[in-house]
Amino acid sequence: MNTKLLMIVALLFFLSWRRAADSFLLFCALFAAGLFVCVLIYRLENTTTIIDEEAD
């Protein structure tokens, strides 16, 4: 998933929750923010590194 898109979606849900004061929108905002954090941590931990096996 794209982390920038998740951050934008979380921000939009949060702003719509502030305007409408609906608990479902708050749930969606918190869920999207949590998913953003999980995807960010996953991408930081799983960076691909190239190991040169012939450089012994």
C-alpha cells in the first residue's frame, strides 16, 4: 500500500469526523492511521539490501 495515500485518507477521515462528529468516521480515521503506521514500520524493516557474495 502507498503510505502517502494512507496518510491522506486518515487526514480526510479525521477532518470529516471533526465536522460531522460521527463515531464511525473517528473509527475509520484511527483505523487508517494505524494501518499507515503498520505499513510504514513494515517498509522500514524490509528494505532490500544487495549482498555481494563474491566479495569474500
